[in-house]
Amino acid sequence: MDHRLLEIVACPVCKGKLIYDKENQELICKLDRLAYPIKEGIPVLLEPEARTMKMEEGR
């Protein structure tokens, strides 16, 4: 994941900052508790494609 891209992408729901989770290949929005997948190196920033994170995740 290109770190320059992380500086300009935002959560499509709240427009907040996204955090890159290299292990799971996801972009995480801690405010909305959503994890957006990265497929073949491309972030899929669509709310229906996002995974809702469990309360214990991301601590």
C-alpha cells in the first residue's frame, strides 16, 4: 500500500482518517468501526463492501 495514498484517502462514511492494516489487507476507520478490504492492491472504499469490526478489534 502506497503511504502517499493513505494521506489522501478518507472513510466514505465519516470522511475520517483510515489506518492501514497490513496483516489483514484492510483500511480501518476507528470512528465507524469499519474495515474496507484491499483487493489486488486496490482499496475498495464502498460501505456495502466494508466489514463491521467487533468491539474487541483494534484496541
